[in-house]
Amino acid sequence: MKALKSQRLHIGIFGRTNVGKSSLINKITGQDVSIVSDTEGTTTDIVEKSMELLPIGPITFLDTAGINDTTELGTKRIEKTIKCLNRCDVAFIVTDKFELEECEEKLIEKFKEFNINYSIIVNKQDNLPENRSEYIVTSTENDNNFIEKFKQKLIGMLPDEYINTPKIAGDLVKEKSTVILVIPIDKEAPKGRLILPQVQTIRDLLDSDCITICVKENELANAISNLKNPPSLVITDSQAFKQVAEIVPENIPLTSFSILFARLKGDLNEFIKGANAINNLKDNSKILFLESCTHHAIEDDIARVKIPKLLKNKTGKNLQFEYFTGHDFPDIDDYDLIIHCGACMTNRKEILSRIITANKKNIPITNYGITISYCLGILERATKIFS
């Protein structure tokens, strides 16, 4: 079974031009993933390669352009390389000498800024000086032990959350608990299947030995009344929050898929703090919606119709809404609030990087589900189970 890209360890490979970055990736993967050439600037856009790297598991390599690229498009290539840091869980700098150049030192400062564990691979060398034990020394052509050395170094760099995979909802209830999932089948539901956060939550609860019941919102009351004991938790799609909150008794914990993923993929406390900033919005305040993946916006789209309507009703202000889709992080200086999607199609590192950037600029950031529950006046109830 193929792991989703959002669940893979993202490994960034960085360095100057012509130090052998692409050759090393090809060696590890056993495939000609990246073009290898003596011509500077061969790698332009980020080259991605997903694979299984035993015993670590599913990973995605990000092969980047040279950070000292002097070609005509070099500046733009370097900008893309730096933006790639938002997705990196760990990083390697590939160089061909033991003394680092200024561009490599600056890159290390970026790693530290984004809390990325990193290591240095010295390529085209055979001997390791005594005072450089933290480096990996290799020769692209002759080193048959490089892959094992790379794995050993990588294992020591793995983030805690990758080793101890966090739960989505299974840690919130006891084994054998009954959990009801409210899944509306509306215009936004994909034909013939469920959306990814719903599927992942079901699997997480089954792995935690819970009894999982899936219902539509109009069958929720019957499902609760048919149970001998109240459910330990009700999880709803954010768009049905108001209706579900009116049905579920106060003594039964209630939250949403989007709030669960705010905790899984980001920082729940920061997102709650960001939602509280909604009260500070004024006429003509600019709000940026960030979407991790492209999708066809339907007539009643959650980001383009439903949430803007809720925000206007909540604040009574004339607000401006703008949208950005994809991995690149736009210039956010002109915005008063950022609202992120549930991030089911990207990794946690990217969301945390965006939170860090927003915090540095003192711009509040939250997500879809938390915004909806805040506007409906049920945020405290929807997040009580996490306290």
C-alpha cells in the first residue's frame, strides 16, 4: 500500500551547484530520478521522489537547485529552494569540501530558524578529519557503504512525532469506547467515497480498538438514542457543527474533523488564539485563505461562501477575502488574519513553518474548523476534550 505524501518523511537535499546532490539521490533510490550533468543549474524546480527506505519507512526526497546558482534564473531557483524548507522534516547539505562557504552557512541558519534537524554530506572525498565526525564522507562513484551511513545518520535525526506517530482521536477516548462520526453527504462530498480526514479518523479509531459509528447529520439523534450508553465522543464535519451541537447533549464531548487535524498537523493553541483575533477585525480587514491542494470550488464552497458569510455575520464588518493555493507561502504582510484549510494533503512541518512565519509578523492564524466553531459560539465546547 502506498503511503500518502502528507504522511511521508520529507527529506530536503541542499547544496551548491555541481557538488553531487542529484547523483547521491539517484544512488539512494537506485533510479535516475534527477538529471546529472556537469553543467551548472541542471536542477531547476524541486524534484520529488517518493519511496520506501527501510527500516525508516515511506519518505519523499526533495532535490533542490544549487544555492549558489549564478545562471540567469538563479535567483528565482534559489527562492524556490528556500521556500522548500517549509516542507522539510530533515535536511542534508551536500558539499565537496570540509570548510563551508557563506551560502551554506546561511542555509544552516535557515534550518535553525525553521527547527529542521540537518546533517552535512561531504561528497567526492575519501577521508574524514578527526574533528569532523558529525559529517558523512562519501565518494559518489566508489562508496558502496554510503546508503547504510546515510540511513544511520537519518535515524538519529528523525523528529519525535515521526517515531511516535500521534493519534488523531484515539488518545482522547478509552479502548472499546463508542465514537460517532457525523458525515454529511452533500454537494462537497466526493461521489462514491469519503474525504481523506474522515477515512484517516476512522482508521485511527479502529487501530485504537474503538467502536466507530458513521451517520449522516439527520440520523444522529436516532443513533444516540439507540445506544445503551452515551457515546464517548461525537466528531462532526465542520459544516454541520451548528445542527450537530443542538442534537448532542452537553454531557457528551463534541469536536470536528478539522479541529482534530488542527491538532495533528499544526498547533491547536495557536489556532485557537488566532480565532480569538476575529473580534479585532475592522471594516476592510484583509483575510487570507490558505489551501494546501487545488480543488474545484463548488457553488456553496466552504472557504469562498460559507466561512466568509459566518465571519461577516459574526463581526458585522465589511471584510476582504483573498485565496492562495499550493506549497509556496505568499507575502502575508498586508493581511489581518490567515485561515488555513484542514491540511489533510500536506505534512505537519509545512503548517508549523507557516505558523512560525505568521507569528514573526504578528499576524493571527487559525483554520477552517476552529473559525466555524468560533463564529457559531461553540469553540469552547468543541475544544474542551483537549484540555
